[in-house]
Amino acid sequence: MLLLFALLPALGAAEPPTFYRDVLPVLAERCQSCHRTGQAAPMPLQTYKQTRPWAKAIRESVLSKRMPPWHADTTAMRYRNDLSLSEVQRRTLIEWVDGGALEGDVKQTPTLPAFAEGWRIAKPDVVFSMPEPFDVPAEGTVEYQYFRVPTNFTEDRWIEMAEVRPSAHAVVHHAIVSISPRGGGSVFGAQFLAGYAPGSAPQIWKPGVARLIPAGAVLIFQMHYTASGKPATDRTQVGLVFAKQPPQEVALAVRAVNSWFEIPPHAADYKVEAQYTVGEGMKLAAIRPHMHMRGKAFLVRAVFPDGSAKTVLNVPRYDFHWQPYYYLETPLELPAGTRLECVARYDNSKNNPRNPDPDKAVSWGEQSWEEMMIGWFDVLVANPKTARTSSRR
């Protein structure tokens, strides 16, 4: 009997979660890449004082799985940038709120990941900015803007991290930074370097993989601004981290596009298809579907030369306001002749709350109230220079 009473404290309820010991590590791992001062999220969640007022909203978002946002079906593939909470993490946040959202002892804070000031990548080796700020009016349509930025690189540079940072997130619909070769300066034929869109993450490649910026190349900033009701001034930047040595594999961007479609008025489930055929063997590393306000779902299949097929991305509930690249946990081998088939679905009905006008037919266009259909792919090909070097060893 004495032994039983001695064990009672150990058999009691576990201590309720506290902010510093239990909650802050979850926020740092899953939320603070956006919910940080200077980033796109509407409020930072870095301190107890910042987080406590949002406790009930956090609980509701976690229960509904609305936050952290993740829209890909992970039964199709595994992705290394999956933001989904584990069951333990979900339970920790819910129990913290239910237990009174306790602060706890700051000394119990475990070691947390460090963020470079103002950046989500490591401290950039070089930062390129638009040549001058751009004033966005409070109202009206702003046509696409293009800015030409010379790199002045005297030798080829390999890039293992790249991040595009607007200074006025509220008015930047998207930004695409492309590489135009020496003597260039045109967006046509330029190679994608990095981009920004709602929900996008920086380009961070595994060791041995990098993008190439040739000597003398020019960076082209394609800027799509959307008036927000208030005048704003933006000067977008791109930060680059150099690879320490030439990579084994080169990251390239390709895409499947269909710009010849028209979605009828009131169509609730209109299908548009596009495909990209692989000309030489490569690996599929990442996928980003792109549609506008009427986008409903996006599916990508790899159809191999032997006739077999594999679903590589299924986004059953597309969100125009959250458009990340989905990075495959393990890049997928694509033999020559493989087709990447994309199926996009659109909801042009009145049941789509984001639909600007269900009475109108919709076709391809640059503005948000028009539509697009693009499957962006990052693929990896062997670097011929390092491949030759490795074969001689």
C-alpha cells in the first residue's frame, strides 16, 4: 500500500504544455518561416506576447488543418517541404490553448533554428535589387513591369540558394527573376532563377545541386503588382548564396502550358490539359501548379515510355493565395520520352467565393480575374563538367 501511494504523483496527469518549452519549438519549425517580422504573414509568432492573443485562432486553424497551409495529397508522393503538423505537434498546440496558454519558463526554451536577419535562406553572398523603386497606385490595373539588372559576373557562378523578397508584400501578386545570358536582357528564352508568390518558399538545393548564372548574365525581374486600396512603393530584391564548388547536377526549369482555352460561364468543373515531354533523361525535383481565382484542382502524372504511370502531384483543393513549389522527397528518374501530363480544373460558378464574375467566359490572361494554366517543373540534369571529372578518377 505504501508503494502505491508513493507512485501516485508519477501516475497523475502530465504537466500542461507551456509556450517556451513546448509550443515555441513547433512554431519555429512549422510556422515562423512566414510568421516572422518582415515576412509575408500578417502577424509574427516569435514571442509569447505576440502569440498569446492568437491562441484561440491557432487552435481553430490547427483543428481544421487550415494552418500550416499544405494542399498536396501526401498519399501520392512525399515532399521534403511538407509543412503539415505531426499528430504530436497538433496535440501540443491544442492542449496548450485548452490548458490556458501558459507562458512557462523562458529558460526551458530548447535550441531553435536560426534565421538570417530578414531572409529565409542563409546570409546571401550577393543581393540584387530592382534598379529603382516602383510606385503602385491605390486603384486600377497595373500592367506587368520588367526590370533589367546586370550581374556583372566575370565568371560563371553556381547558385545553391535563392530568395526573392518584395518590400511591399501586399501589392506584389508575384515576382519572377530569370537569367538572360551574356548580351541578353530579354525575358524570352531566359532561364528561371527564383520567384515569389503567396506561399512560395526560397529555392534551397541539396548539396551537389545548383543553378547556373553564366558570366555576364542579366537578371530580368518580372513584376506583377495588384492595387490594394492604398498606394505603396516596392523595390523587390533577390538574394543568392553561391555553391562552394561546381555541382554534380544542374537545376533547370521547364513547364507545361496551355494558353488556348476558354472556360464557359457557370462551369463548375472545367478541365484543361497540358503536357511536357522529356527529351533526355533527367530527374523531377519539384512541381508548382499555377492558376488564378477560378483554379479548383491540379493533378500531375508522369507517363513513362513503357506505358506505366505515376501520380507525382495531386492538389485536390487549389488555393490561389498559397502557391508553393512541392519538392519531392526523392527526385524521380524520368527516362527520355516520359510525359508529364497536367490536368487543371476550374470553377467558374457562383459557388466559387473567389470568382470575380461567373457570368463571363474566361480565357488566358495576365491579370488575376483572367486565367492561366501552367505546370512548372524543376528538373535535374547531370553537369557535364563534373561528370567528366568524376569519370577520370
